[in-house]
Amino acid sequence: METLLNGLVRGAIYALIALGYTMVYGILGMINFAHGEVYMIGMFAGILTLAACASLDVLPFGISLALAFGMAMTISAAYGYTNERVAYRPLRKAHILAPLISAVGVSTFLQNFIMNAQTKDKLDFPQAYSQPLVETTFQLGGAQISLLQILIIGLSVALMVGLQLLVMYTPLGKAMRACSQDRTMASLVGIPVDRVITYTFIIGSALAAAAGMLFSMYNSVARFDSGYIAGLRAFTAAVLGGIGNIPGAMLGGFLIGLIEDLTAYHYGADWKDISAFCALMIILIFRPRGLLGERVAEKL
């Protein structure tokens, strides 16, 4: 039971990151390989905000956490916006490899920028803000679940539901779905495609920052290279669920988290990465578009 709970917690974090990959791919048909670094920047922004709050010691516990989440999401959203304007928009009509190479370049730049601007060593999450949540536990099915685990799963699900409602029931969401189907026709009916793409990057980056904050609270540390592995696993989750499909990214994230933790429980931590990618290969053999991906016929 504890292994299942840990897998759900880890999967919720992967799902939040995977949403950024799948949203960008759904509209642009490209993979934003710098997305993992935006997630990592959210980690650092949140930790530094909490450190400042702890040093000032004037804000209550809950307000400090909310402020840290807000700062992390705002700063990461700003980086996502800048990445789209500087690295991706000028190459939107270039050869398909050009934005891919640009994304890898942005990823390398951001990773080294944080390493030099902050530290190449690990950055500890302030224990004063995570320890009370870890120590408050409840019994669930014979296992203990901490308040921090409940917070991670609850907040992640709330953000996912909020994103789904935004995409399905708001004018911006309708514009996103139109651009995903056909950007040219969307522009012909008056939809500001460039603005919609910018909002997509901003929303995806903010969700990744929230995931970064939750993960750093759960593991108590952050590193300048934390985004690489997390981003790779989240990208795997997006492909597993069906790249470009928002519910698929959510499902893929939870499945990857559960597969990793169940494998680590039964066979050891060294096998968890192998099992996740083996599961991906097996599923893609039988469902090349992912679990919730749909085959779309070309219309002539």
C-alpha cells in the first residue's frame, strides 16, 4: 500500500510535467526539450523564496508556501515565455530539425546558467516548511500517508482538472483546440495563433514549476541537473499516454510513477528506469499512438 501511495505521488508530479510536453506538441508538433529545465528553475525559485521568508520570519506558514508556489510558477512562466519568443518562434517555419536543436541548446544553456548563477551542489529544501507536513500522518488501508503526500496528490489533481476545464470550456481553450487541429485555418477565422502558442508555453511552464516545488518538498533537495531525468520520464509519460492528448499525459504520468515504485519495491531501485522504458516500448508496439492517442485520417 505504501508503495502504491509513493507511486501515485511520483506519478502526479510526472503528470504535471508531461502536460507541458503534450500541450506544446499538440499545437506545434514539436518537443520542447528545455521543459525539464523550466521545471528545475521552478524548484530553485520556490526554495529561494521560502529561504527569504524564513529569514524574515514575518509571514505565516501557509502564506509563505503559497507565496513560494506563486513565485515559482511566475518565474518559470516568464522563462517559458522567453524560450518561446527567442528560441522557438523564429524557427517555426524552419526545417524540422532546427527547433529541435534549438530546444536542446536552450536546455543546455539553462542548466549551466543555474549551475553558475546559483550552485553546482544540491540545494536543500527548508525543513521548517516540509517537516511539519511529513510528520503529520494518517492511516489508510494499513499504511501511513503523510499530509505532504496528500497535498501533492490533491494539488496535482486539482491543477490537472483545472487545465482540462480551461481547455474544454473557455475561449482560450477553444482557441488552443482550434490551433491544434489546423493553425492555418485558425488564423483565417481570426484566432491569434502566436498569442495562443505563447499562452500554451506559459501555462505548461507554470504547471512544471508547481511540479518542481512539490518534488523538492518531497525529496528535500534540488540540483541544477534535476530537470534532465525528470523531464525524460515526463516525456516518456506523455508518449505512453498519447503525445498531444492531455488526459493521456495525466494517465501516462501516474502509470510511470506506479511502474517505477512497484519495480523498485520488488526488484530494487536499479531496475525502475528499465521497467518504465520497457513498458513504453511494449505499449507502443501494440498502440503506436499511445494508450489514449487516436488515429486521425488525413483529409484531402
